[in-house]
Amino acid sequence: LKGCFSDRDPRLLVGRRGHRVARSAAMADPCAEYKSMNSFWDIPGMKPGVITGDLAWNLLKYCKAKGFALPAFNCTGSSTCNAVLEAAAKIGMPAYIQFSEGGSAFFAGKALDNKNKQASILGAVAGAHYVRAVAPAYGIPVLVHSDHCAKKLLPWFDGMLEADKVHFEQTGEPLFSSHMLDLSEEPHEENVSICAEYLKKMAPMKLILEMEIGITGGVEDGVDNSGVSKDKLYSTPEDTELVWNTLSPISEKFTIAAAFGNVHGVYKPGNVKLQPELLDSFQKNLGPKVGYDKPFFFVFHGGSGSEKSDIHNAVDFGVVKMNVDTDTQWAYWEGLLKFYKAKSGYLQGQIGNPEGEDKPNKSYYDPRKWVRCSEETMRDRVIEGFKDLKAPVP
């Protein structure tokens, strides 16, 4: 290098022993190759059914390159899974199904002992296997994800990773597509350090890690952050850069749920002060340091009830996934509510209705009748979720 650079040239870095060495060339944008593709089906190897590893990560690259995000929906049983799959298949888009710790326990059955999170492990694993069994029939790619895992829930996470390892040994791919660690209540250094240790375990299986830095307010799955101080609701460029510097040497396959005022649940317009422009500032802070624009893959938590403009801005700033739960919970209930209001005269007993005292009502109280109504209204709300995120919906 002698004669090529001065000692103070910015293209030089200090090596481990104090030697000046040339800075490596700027990294190429990993999403660039997907911008010219016409469809996610053009991604090499794309297939119907559950996708994992490079294929799942490449789908997120495609979304980012094309300027849209995938909505991820919390499911609690086969019925809600089917509603999501039906919706995605109807519009020809990939589906993203996720299970929370509480939702996983519900999937397995509320009667089961869950003292050591064994029911939650069983439910999440059963849910993943269920989706794997039926997803190919819907003709679309599907990602299977586990949602918020706080520090106290790590036994649940560990159990799912064990199931991933077993599946990986048998098939060459993990059971799930991705997992989320939510250690945002812990000090940032501890949060990121624990995430790094888990990513090291996940990387050999090419699992995607979603992590959170900065706290999402409100109440979700029994975790109450409604009283958290407002400054905790907003991440900083230093926070997200710490995540990048710690996790990127381990694996490229991580996403960040950075906080920009997000709150779980639904509130009156104006009560939640979202600042999606913060995501833009995080991208602009890191971009010049790695040599390409928008290096972060962000996740939008607390998406239910958000203003469309905030959602669109967040997508423009690198969001590739948005969680939706509260709105689809209401949609599922609304289907049953409308059915009851329309057919209440047929639902007061097994025998007797407006058509006659001896007329049977079995065709009305059969669960397949009213559960299906719930699936239909949830299906329609799922489709709306795709449209909100600028997905290319016909």
C-alpha cells in the first residue's frame, strides 16, 4: 500500500496491531437483484408451502426491493390459520402466520399444564406442523413465525429451537421460518448480547431472528407496557447500529422491530404518536457506513389501527413485515356477531324457531356454520392488511 495512500487517508483503517490497512470496497445492496423481477415466483426455488432459510430471506429482500411489506397475523388454532391462508391464496400473495406464547398454549389446549411452558412449546410446534401440512394445498409460499418472547419466556423459545433442530436433522430445514426475541425491557447491551447468542444457534439452520429494541407500548398477550415512559417508545440511531454491529457478523438473517412510538391495540386517532421518519434516520445513519441505502430490515409492531399514511411511510423506510392481531381478533368476532344477530331466532334452543315450534336448529348451531362466518370476516380483514402495506394485490 505504500505510495498509494497517505497516513491520514479516509480509505484506511487501523488494523489489530495498529497497522494502516485499506478499507474494503462498499458492500453491494443485497436487494438490488430483485428490483427487476416481475413476481416473487421469479425468485429461484420459490414454491408453495412453508419456506425457510435463504428462500424465506430472499422473499423479504424481494418485498423490500419492490417497496411493500408482508402482514403477519397471529393465529390461535386451525381456523384462524385457515382464514389467513385463504386470504393470501385469494389474492395470490405469500402468507405470514405467527404464534404468540399464549396463542401457542391455546392451540394445544387450555387444560394442559403450562408451568414450564410445555403447552406453549407443544402448541407452537403443533401449529407449525399443521401449517406445513395444509399450506401446499393453498398454492402459496408461507412463513411460520413465533411472536414476542420476553426473557421470562425463553424456555418456550428453547423448546421451539429443539423442534427446529429435530426437523433440520430429518429434512435439512428448520420447522419454523423465523422466531422473535423481545428483550426490549432489558438493558440494550443485555438485549443485543442475548440475541447474538441465540442467533449463533439459529444461523446453522438459516433461521431468521426478529428482535426488538425500544419498547412497544400497550398490552399484548398478557404483557402490559401501557405505563412505560414515553422515551422508551422511541429507538435511536445508536440503538439500531449496535444491533447491526453485533448481529451482522453472525448472520444477515435478522430483522429489527425498532420503536417509533408503536403501541399494541387500537386507540382513537391522535392518541398514538407514531414517528416513522425515525426509521428513515436509522437507515441514513448506517447506510453510508456500509455502502448502500436502507440496509436495515425493519418490522412494524402494533400495526392495528394505525393511520394508512404512517404505514406507507414505514414501508418506504424499510419495513418488510407488520404484525396484525387486534384488528383480526375483532374481525373474527364480528363474523360471529353478525351471524348471531341475523339468526338469533334459530339459536335459542335445539328445537323451535320462527318457522315453527318443532323445527330443528342443528344447521344453525353447528360450529362449522358460525366458525365459518368468523373465518370469512377475518379473511377479508387479512386481505385489507395486504393492501395497507402496498402489496401488489389485484
